[in-house]
Amino acid sequence: MTNETASPAASSDRFRVEDDENGVIRATVDGGWMTKPVAQAMCADIERAAAKHPGRARLMLDMGAMSKATPGAGMYAMRSIKRLDLSAIALYRANGFMRRFARTVMRLSRFRRFDLFQEESQARTWLGGDTPGEHADR
């Protein structure tokens, strides 16, 4: 996916966070273990990108590499989700365990507008509209 209006909000050698003019924040992680320091840096960058789009920031998160998250990284992300100013979250490329974990985290944090997708294009389409995806609130 190439979005010519996207601008890098932040990046490192392990992750990339970029946002576009419509408030869509795209976060991806390269392979390897997702440790707590990496999760902290990525969450901070997502929070900064969301602050640039108050009331309309939407997160699109690639869960493909997050199956190798340490418990510390998972717990940090779970606590962080509450403080993010996001109107919707679309998660994609998650394996079965991460799909269940993500649903649990979103429900425990009382975040209602989220969904899970196989492909990035599905996630982006859902974020652009009001149609619930296949797994919303299940």
C-alpha cells in the first residue's frame, strides 16, 4: 500500500508509525521479539500521531509480527490502549492467539470500535466507513 499523503510520524529499525491527513495512523513492526522497550517507543509514537488528529485519529495496526511479544510488552500495550485518543482501531494479520488476546484487551479497556481483518486493505476500508467488520463486538 502506498499512500502519497502519508507522513512518517516516527520510525525506528524495529517499527514504523505513519499518519495521513485523514487521521489514519498505520503502525507496523518488523520481525523479531516485541519487547517492552519497543512497545513503549511504538505506543509513544502512536500517541503523538493521534494527538495531531484530535477526535478523528484511527489506528491500523499490523499484528503479524506481534505474535512474538514478551509478556511485559503485552501488559504495557494493554495499559496504554486506554490513554490513546483513537476513534477506531483496525487490527490485521493476527494469528489465532493474537486475535483472542486483542479482543480481550479491547473489551477490558472498554474500547468498542475495533475489528480484526486478514488484510491491510480490508482494515483501511473499514476505517474509512461505518460498516462493522466481521468480528466486531463478538
